Amino acid sequence: MKTSTTLALAFIALAGVAGTAYAEQNGGDGMRGPGKMRLQKAMKDAGGSLTFDQFSAAMDTRLKKIVADNGGKVTVEQLAAALEKARFEEMAKRIMSRYASDSDGTLTTDAIQSREKKMFALMDRNDDGKVAQDELPRHGPGRHGGHDGGEMK
């Protein structure tokens, strides 16, 4: 991984932490998204109030795991590498779910070709066995990948 990519990812992570601290200091609760939902579920499960241990268990365990995996402290580079790895693992899971139809969790050439055939059939609107320029999906504002019969831009 390039140093600039690592530093950019680390900056993004630090900006998120700084933004949360700023929101807390300026009247925000600092909670939103999945973290807030986990906390609300823990609160409901605990009958309306949480001890510190229950609160800590409800918080994001991924960051705690990254720190633990690195001997109890983590550098910017280590954090960025872990975040990038997690991002690419999620991307790989999405790709696998699109292509891999079998339950063994592997991607095969047959599965890729099967998906390509389905995609080709969807684009070949006149069923002539060819995809012409005007059959290609157009992307851009207001097009959402749909067909509108015009040239690609």
C-alpha cells in the first residue's frame, strides 16, 4: 500500500474521531448510525439503563480488536491498514454474493460466465445475439444506468 493512501485513510479515520469529539463538545451526543443502533438495542435489552460494562460491550468492537491485535496500542499506519483490509473484505463479500451461487463460498469461472450471460441478455434488448451502442446502459445524472436509446456520453 502506498504511503499516501495509508496517510489519506488515516486522516479520514482521525477526522471522524475529531468530528465526534467536536459534536460532543458542542451539544451533540456523538452517536449515529450502527453505533447508536447497537446502543439503543443494548439499552432496550437491559431494561432502560446500562452499566459501563454493558455500554462498553455495545460499542464498536472492531476498533478494540485492532488495538488488541497490535499489542494494546496502534499506530496510524496500522489503523489505516486494518481499515483498508476491512473495506476490501466487505467489497469482496459483495462481489462473491453477486457471482457465487453455490454455498461453498468460492467463485468459479462458470459462475462468472453465468452472470455475464445474464447481463448480456439484459443488454441485448432486440435479442439479435449482439449488443449495439444504443443498447448499452447510459450512466449519469437522471439516467440511473437505464436505457434511453441515445449515444453513450
